[in-house]
Amino acid sequence: MGYPTFDAAGAVKFDLETGKISSAGDEQLALLPAEMISMLEPGDSLHRVARAWGESQGKRLAELIADGDDPTTLDLLADHLGGALTVAGLGKFAIEIRGDALLFRVAGLSGDGAGTSAGRTALLTGFLAGYLGALDPAGFEVLPLSSEPDAELFWAGNPTAMKQMIEWLEEGVAPLEALDRLGRGGAS
């Protein structure tokens, strides 16, 4: 049978009579200039808000998966998570595989005044963690690995692997080398 693809047309509803914007799940939404995202200050509050936002978006895919008989695929995740990020105006999404590592690239912001920034990175980190957490309650943590003017690369892993990655990064190991080291079972 297969799962339905992400429905961008039905993801956001505009009610001009009441002045409200809502999601397909009837959450009230608000639009804001993309430049404001670069003004966000990273911290616990932003992480909690972004994670809750991602989780609310991820619940829609979790419900779809729970109702289906087909196995979940990376294509399904890329379609729905990518659609959620695109509709939110946060960029174009792609999944990349590096060894056993699951990486997420969010691109497409150059030239719009809202390129990569600490606030945008923190927002995306929390959003991705919340979205993945809605799909797997055992938990995923998300770590930004690199940033370019028009794209950011994130890694998702379990809490134990995340702890090891953070230790290596604090020791000065380059992010992609730390990821490769993790894939080799922690060999230096």
C-alpha cells in the first residue's frame, strides 16, 4: 500500500476572516521574518521550545506509521521531515549516510538574509531532536557538525554515542573525524 507523501498544500491553513494560521493538526501558527531566526539566542529555553515544536510535527508522522502496515523507510522520513522544515521556511532538507551514521543537511538559506547563525542552528537542533523523539521514544540526540553559509549538517545518535562524540569534540577532534571514529567502534 505505501504511506502517503507529505501534503504541503494541507500542512498549513490560512483563515483570513479570523486572522489565524494553523497546522494540519490545528495548532495555531505565526509567521515571522526569517532574519529574526538569526537573532535567537541559543540556550535551554530555545532548545525546549524547538524540541517541543519538532515533537508536535513528528507526531503526525508517528501516527501515520502506527496506522500503516508497511515498514518505515528513510525516504518516508526524508519526505515528511523535509516537508515540515520546508513549510516552516527553515530550508531544504536531505538525509545523508556516512558509514553507519545518519546525517541531516538543511540547506537553501543563502541570499535571504537569514543564513546560518547560532540561533538558527540551535532552533534546527532542537526541532530535529524533537521530531525524531516523536518517532522513537528511546531517544535521539542531535548534534550540529558543520556549518556553511547556505547549509548546516547535523548528526543524530543515541545518548551514549552522543556523550562519546561530545567528549571527542571537547578534546579537539574534528566533527567528521569523531563521527568516523565512532563508526570504527571508538578506535583513535
